[in-house]
Amino acid sequence: MTWVPEDRAPRHYRGPKTAVRKGLVVVYTGDGKGKTTAALGLTFRALGRGWRVAIVQFIKGRWKTGEAAMAKELAGRVDLFTMGDGFTWVTQSYAQDVASARRAWAKCEELLADERYQVVIFDELCYVLKYNFLSVEEVLEALKRKPAGTHVVLTGRDAPAELIEAADLVTEMREVKHPYQAGIKAQPGIDY
């Protein structure tokens, strides 16, 4: 007699009977690696649907990253704006960090209003909220005014509770093991 496994696959979907379409607010947060990576994966999914994507990076400085190189190849489909001065512990200037965050946020508001984009990603926004470079209230107000069909992705550690509450989808990355713990430096193509 041949063993036949028991069928445990769900066969009945119990969700809503009618699908609601709306532009989602997605938050990728937590202390684990993968927040920007998840947002970039979503970028490729959107591109596969013929959508246009804009990405604003709040913290990353002027160093060469894989995502910047790829965005150049996808110009007109993915628009990447790297607007940070690097990590705040490098600049050592609160006023400069606030000014950089304000410039990046002005670009975000411009992109939110631009209906050419179906997806906008505000990479590392949660960091600037944590350090009070921007207020959570002004971000929430801007999200309320976004076009109904625009999806917004926000990344960074320590997403504030108000942002989590306002989001439609929140994923928390949890660090289990990281190569830094073994003294392995950031790797091109993996980390940047």
C-alpha cells in the first residue's frame, strides 16, 4: 500500500467576499535587516505591473549602492532620490540633520502629490521620526492627503505607535543572527 499524505491545504477562503482596492500604507520596521530590501522587492513587483515607483532615502549618504546603480538603469520607471548626509553619528550636527530631513520630506510631499507614481517609498523615514528631525503628526497629515490609489512604503527601526496604527500593513523584522556579530563587514550586493 502506498502512503498518501493527508490533505491539509486550506480549501475555503473565509475573507471578504468583495475586494476593496486602495492605496496602502506599508511599514517595514524592527531591529532586523531587511526593511529596505523588502521595500525594494516590492518595487520589482510594482515594476512587473507596469507601475512607476519613487524612492526617497533619508539617511543613506552619497556612497555607491546597488539600488542606486539599478535605479539608473531603470530611469523613468524608478526614480531614486538619495537625500541624506549619511548616518547621524557621522554628521554630528543636529541642525544639519534636521535640514537634510526637511529637504527630503519636501521631496516626499511633492512625490505624494504626483499621480504618475503608483508606489512611493520613504526609506529610513522612521529614523528621522525617532530622532525628532520631523514630527509624526506632519507625516500622518500628508498620508491622509495622498491620492487614493497611491501605495506608500515607510521603512526604518522604531516606527512610532501612531504610524503603526495608521498603517494598513506593518511587518517587523527581528534579528535572529547577523554577520556583524561574527565580525563580517557589510557586503556589496547584500547590504548596499
